[in-house]
Amino acid sequence: MPLARPAHLPRPAGATAPNTHTKARRRLVAGTLVLLSGLIGSGTAVAVAAPAHLQAVAATRAPALQTATPAATPALPRAAQNPFGPNVYVFDPSMPVSHIQATVDSIAAQQVDDEMGTNRYSLLFKPGTYGTPEEPLIVQVGYSTEVAGLGAAPTDVTINGHVDVYNRCLAADNCIALNNFWRSLSNLTINVTGLEGCRSSANFWAASQASPMRRVNITGGNLSLMDYCTAGPQYASGGFIADSKTGAVINGSQQQYLVRDSSIGDWSNGVWNQVFSGVDGAPADSFPNPPYTTLNNTPISREKPYLTLDAAGQYSVFVPAVRENSSGTTWENGPAKGRSIPLADFYVATPNDSVQTINSQLARGKNLLLTPGVYSVDHSIEVKRAGTVVLGLGMATLTAVNGSVALTVADVPGVDIAAVTVDAGEVNSPALMRIGKAGNGAGDGPASSPVHTDPANPTTLHDVFFRIGGPHVGKASASLEVNSDNVLLDHIWAWRADHGNGVGWTTNTGRNGVIINGDNVTATGLFVEHYQEYNVIWNGENGKTVFFQNELPYDAPDQAAWQHDGILGWAGYKVSDSVKTHELWGGGSYVYNNVNPSIHATRGFEVPVTPGVKLHSLLTVNLGAGTLDHVVNDTGAPVSTDAVGVPSYIADFG
């Protein structure tokens, strides 16, 4: 049935702040706004075939996060022999569907609740067709799992069935997608078929941060970014789609989302902050009602490198070309432009390899492919050669040991760092990843290229995620430091953990999330959360950000611990006073001081007032505790528990 906006929305009631640090607990305080604004249309008449479950929602707080009791999981089947090791499963269309189904079911059963675990998996599909309408292939994607096709184009691999992420049910009536992180889907076609009842209504990708969908072609049915088939509250926190083609998309309860360089049919609704950049079929720019920010073109883009397999059985990595002022997919109108690198030119690393071995291979001119697992990095992995590709499979994770900077890139152009997660270790690191030499001379050693940077060939980070705490105690002064000019950040999530292991104001310490010192740096999809001072500091000139999402830290013990220079708290996004040119489209900063709800933050965004600094489509939101006094500088109404979940908007500043 069509989704329609009612004449009015009930005002959400305030509630006592919880005592535990979980996304599940703090997100739900937006209550009615998320459940109703998120589930129903926001000012545009869009017909989406959604079941009646979308109307049966409760505007009450969900119960406290409970520890799920995992069911006994079957033993995982052995992966067929391939060059990438035991945690990479390469499927062939000649395999019986029942065999593939049993394998993916076993991995899903193990991973669906394993949020902070160390297992990592990559499920790869050779070119061909999998499943039939009579025997569809149903893939459920759990934590730390990658699903990808191995074709040159997404149309080379077709799954008749589903590739789904459902809500994680913490209790029978408490099913949410807020913590559905760290998984990915790419480079294939899903012809939606199979399953029964509500589950047949769409392909579900009810995921939140660090769960990208790239180069995906959805046919035969809707794509739903919300799982409306389980008992509420069904919250979802926001995500990223690029280089994909879909029909109707049900945004549902997704609080914020970035869709970049894609083609979509209908988009059902907005909640707080939906951004479309270079998207054919995107809704018109209408911020804040509905909260759509639409750019006709993306200033600069480069798609993530991806693994391919040719007819002769040879693996390669395809590296897409840079596009300027781009829109639409790279593959609908012919082969994508770029270069193909044979697997022989990569060092295929495993977690058993030492950093010395990896650096030796990089120094010999090899690219680096990180197979699934957790790598202990006791000194920096050093990328010094222009054009080097570092590609992770299966959410490969680098853990900084003894205060190391886990990965450094020299001042060289054209490096691609893709699909890598970096965890802080117990000893404080000055940064977890550093691009370009630090101002004090520390860092990565001499570059092997006389050319430092190239605006037409930027060093690019794709799907690079950082964690301070969560799996274990972690400490880092900064997560990502960018010192080079002409760098592209294409989907970053930097997260100082608000739940998990090793979490607390003096335990998982992290001063800043992302620091940009270089000029001409562009970010498309910048998610930075919970750092103890400025979450983002932008010192370089001519910076551009398309979509920014931020939550200020939850756990400051008192105002004295979280203030500076007569300013309460720290802004989520800081453009330095000396900067003359900067532009941002679609930015949100949220407050939830649940440890001490009396705390204030003066502002969400802090920028110099100068003609070249322009911000578009800004908002702040209160999630149930604390007060954020202004949106940007001293402009914008406060958000407090007087109106939980109701944004304060600024359409344009500067």
C-alpha cells in the first residue's frame, strides 16, 4: 500500500536516561519521530509495496539491551581450495543450490550475533546464476561477512533469491538494526524471489554504519533498508550505497543515509538526513521538509577496487578510474573505466604474516591483499609507492599493538586503501592510520615517487573503519590523520565505542576521530562518533564533505571534564579559524549525555565566518539526554529533552 504521512505526529515523551552505553538504548529515544516519520512518507506521494506491518508500530521505549543467548551453531563446511585461505568461500554456479545454502546458513548462524568476535568471512560468487524461482538461494549476512560477485560487472553474477540483513532480536519484542555493523554487499545482481509472507516483500538490508552496498543491481522487487517483519521497534541508524541500481527503496526507519552515483526508482521517505549525490531518480532537494539533500553531481569520485575472475580462471583486481562531477553508475552503459591488476602483482597476506614480511613485499612493488582475519600490527604497514592498492577481504582487521600507527601512506598519488578496519590497542597510538607525513616529520619514511599528489589521481580510502574500544580496550589520540593534499575519503566510519568491551571515559580514550591537514580533500560519507574532543578537525583548504553523521560522546562524567576555552563541550565538526574555503552538504550532530544528563554542548558545528566557508542542510538532534545549544556557531535553536528526536535545522550557513 502507498506510504502516506498523517496530519500530525505525536510529540515523543521524555524518558529517564539509561545507565548502559548502547546504540540500542540511546537511538530508541527518538521514539515516535523515527517510528512514524521514518515509516511513512515525508511530503512526497511515493507508492511502495510495503506490507501492513509498517503501520503496526509502538511509540514506546524498547526494553534494555539484553544479551542474546546464541543457539548452537553447526560446524562450518570447509572452503573449496582457493588462493585466499580457509575463510574465503568461492561458489561456482555448477554447485547444487542446497550445498551453497547449507554453507551460507552455517556461516550466518555463527555470525548473526557475533558483534565483537574475531571471525571474518568472504563469500565470493563466480560469474553465473545461482538459485531458481523454484529453489531460490537465500543468503543472510551476519557480522564481519562480505558477500561479493567476481564478475566484471554486477550483471555477471545473478542470485535468484535474497541477500538479506534482518533485525537483530535482543528479545522477542525488541528487534533492531541499530548495531548491525561491519558487513558488505557488492558486485552482483539480486533478482528478488522466494521466502514467504512479509519476507517475500523485499530484499532487506537492515544494516547501519560500516555496512556498505556497492555495485549492486536489484531487480524483481523492492529494496528495504528497514526490517519491518519483526517485532518492534525496528530502528536503523544509517548507511551507504554507491554505484548501484535499484527499483523502489524503502528507507523506513533509517535515520540518515547517503546514496552516491547510483540509479534508483522511488525513495519512500526521510527521517532526519537523507543525502543523494549524483543519483539518477533521486527525490528533489527539499531540506528540511522532507529532509532530502540532493546534489546533481558528486564533485569527485572513485569506486572501490574489486576482485574479479575471468573465463580462464585468472583472478585480478579491477581499479576503477577517477570521475569528476559524476552521476549514475559506472557500469550500466558499458564496461567501467579503469585498470586491471593480475593477482600475481599482489602479495596475498594472512594474519600469520609479520609486518616485516608485508613491508618487504610492498617495497618490492607488490600490492597488498589482506585475507580475512585479525592482524596484529606492532609497527606501521608502510605504503610508499604511487598507485599501490591495499584491498581487504571479509572485513580484514588491523589491530595496533604497542602504540603503533597501523598503516601509513607516503605523500604519493593514486593509492587505494579499501575495505580495511583498524582497531586501537591497549597502548595509546598517536593515530591509527596516517596519510602523508606528519607535520613533525614522524611517519612513513621517504616516498618512492617524486610526485607528491595529483588532483586527477587522488589517494583514496574506501570503506575504511576505525574502532577505539568495542572488541577490547583501545586507545588512540586520533583515528585518521590526513596530511597529504588531494585525498578522497569514500565512506569512513570512525567510532569510539559506546558499547562492547573496554568502554569508559578513561578506558577507551580517543581525542579526535578524523584530522584533515591536507588541501583539496573530499569526503563522501563521513561518519564519526563519540570522540572526546572535536570529532572532526579540518585544517586544510578547499575541503568538501558530502554527508556527515556524528554523535557526541555519551559518557562525559561532568561538565568540567568536557569543556574548553569557555565553550561547553566540543563541536562534532570543526573547521579551523584560518580556513578560507570549505563546503559541506548534509551534516548532522547528535547529543546524548546519558551519564550526566545535565551536561551542555555549545554547538554541533564550529566554523569561521568567511565568504568561502559554506554549510548546507545542517541539523542537531537530542537522543534523550543532555542539551546541544546551537547548530553552528551561535546559530540555531537548542535541542534538549523537551523535544527528543525533533531536529533543529539550518538550511544554509555562510
